[in-house]
Amino acid sequence: MPGIGSDGDERGAVLGQQVFGGELELPLMVVHRDALRHNVATMAAFARDHGLELAPHAKTHMSAEIATLQLEAGAWGLTVATPRQARAVRGFGAGRIMVANQVVDPAGLAWAAGELERDPGFELLSFVDSRAGVDILARHAASRPFRVLVELGHEGGRAGCRSLDGLLELAAYAQSVPGVELAGVAGYEGALKTADDVRKYLDSLQQAVEYVRVRNPILTVGGSQWFDVIGRELAATQARILLRSGAYVTHDDGYYRERTPFNRIDGELRPALEVWAHVLSTPEPGLAIVGMGKRDAPYDEGLPIPRRPGVTVVKMQDQHTVVRADGLKPGDVLGFGISHPCTAFDKWRVLPLVDPDYRVVGTISTDF
């Protein structure tokens, strides 16, 4: 965070400071404490009410403080995308980790095998969608096998077996290979465009769970756009359902504001992230240059959303954002909501946690 380092004493020095008091450097991304806590509690309640277990995707934030909130709210464990992330969240205190991906990296697998051997209580899951992937895991297994979920994909999707027959064949192969233990089935519905497409895909996942011969199977699905459909469609499934939603934790003012299931069902998520920056220049009438750029705020799923009426974001550059607005002058402070939290946290190593008066009440650290 501008103005402080990573030392704990320096972080403590910012407690009680006001974001606009002139003591903290801008641009600055802040995390609203009340919205963060509300979102964590809301999704924990949704999972409980629908017979699901939440394994939130920590790739969104990679923060020990946020992970602790999620685990204390009853999360099964944490989901990550890479062995590097798994190592980080293990350091956060996670006793259960799901790598929602195929793992083929030798260094990452060496760490995972060592951690499984070191701690008999540690649980680790990962995905497989090929015999080659199963064989790689088997070659790196130590005293405890790697527990895997066979992944079912869909046409146009990313990884995953492209047919139920292919998945069942792979499941049988995984069960025959020493060093690998089949735990269930995995899928990802987030790239599908309609509720009907999601329902059809979930039906295929249910069939896969029924045919895979595993005691107490796990079925995991993920994403922050369709968990309402998941809650309805998988209610009667005879499996442990692990939901991997991640972006919900801070929500946003753009991509997920438009796509959250809470637009269709009771409840709400609240945007918890904002970026504040100074106007640096007003070189032409109605045009202003703001000291916030691509290094400070996400832009891959939509430009930042101005908090002040009458301000329009034209484009972002590395260190600047061009806006159109009347009446601005150098030194003015503008606030922006963000679109897509998964590419917001990685731009900051420490963020201030603020109360409704924008007074710093804590810090959020990240480990990317």
C-alpha cells in the first residue's frame, strides 16, 4: 500500500487514518469491511440453505485475512488454480485444498507429495482429464496417493473429458493406477451462456457421479454466475457437493453486478472494492487525466465505474485514466468501482480495510 511497507509495525501506524486525510498516497484501492463481511456471510448461508459445501476459490484474493473469514464462516476448505497458490493458502492455515485444475508441474507435485506425507490430516484434491495426467500424478506420488476428480468438460469449454463415456473410461483407469485415488467428479459451468445450457451440463455431471463407482463421491462445480441453478438442480444428488465460487467475496460494480444470481433470487452481494485517485491534469475543456491506470485497477472485463455522476471513463493507460467530465480541476479526488475482482487484488500487496467513514480499521494482504 502506498506509504507503508509490509512490516507489521508500519501497517499498525495506518490504523485510524482517514483515506482522504492526506496521509495515505493515492491512487489507492480500498476494501470495505462491512461489504466484505456481508458477502462472506451471505454465501455461507446460501451454501448451507441448499445443502452445499463452499470451497471458495482463493485465486480471487490470495489473502490470508479473507481466507480466514471464509474458513471461520464454515467453508469446507479453499480452492486454488495452481500448486503455487496451493502452497500459499496452505500457509494461510487451510487444511483442505482443491486444485481446480490439471496438475503436471514436477516442482508443484513434489511439494504436494511432501506435504501429504508430512501431515496425515492434510486433504488435497486435483482434477484429471487424461490418462497422461493420471500417469504424471502417479509418478510423483509418495506414501499417500493423490486424490483426483475426473473432470467433465463441454464443447467450447476449457479442460475436461468431452463425453460421459470418455470420463467413465478415465475414471476406471484412475482406479487401476497405484498412487492415484479417485474421489469423484468435477465440472465448470461458468462459461455456459444460458440457464438451459447449465441445467443440461449439470444433468451430465449427475449421470457421471451415478456411474462412477466411488464410496461417498464428491461432485464439485464452480463459478459465481450460476450457483442458483446449481442449488436447485443438484439438491437431490447423492454426493458431497463442493461449490467453488470466488468472485462473490468482494463482488463488483460491473461484470458480476450484471451477472450475479442474486439478480434472480432473494439476497444481495455488495461491492467491496473501490479505487481512489487524483485528477492530475485538465488539458482540454471537458477532458481530465486521472492518476490511476492499468497497474492499479482491472480493465479486462470492463473499465472502472466512476462514483461521481457526469464522469465517463474513455480509456486506461499504464498509469493514467482518461475521463470526460465538466468542472474537474487538478487535485480533485475521484472514486471508481471496479469490474472483475479476480484481476484487482493481484495489483496490490497491501490494501486498507475501511469502515463506512473511510477510516482504516485493518489491512488486507495478498500473496500472488
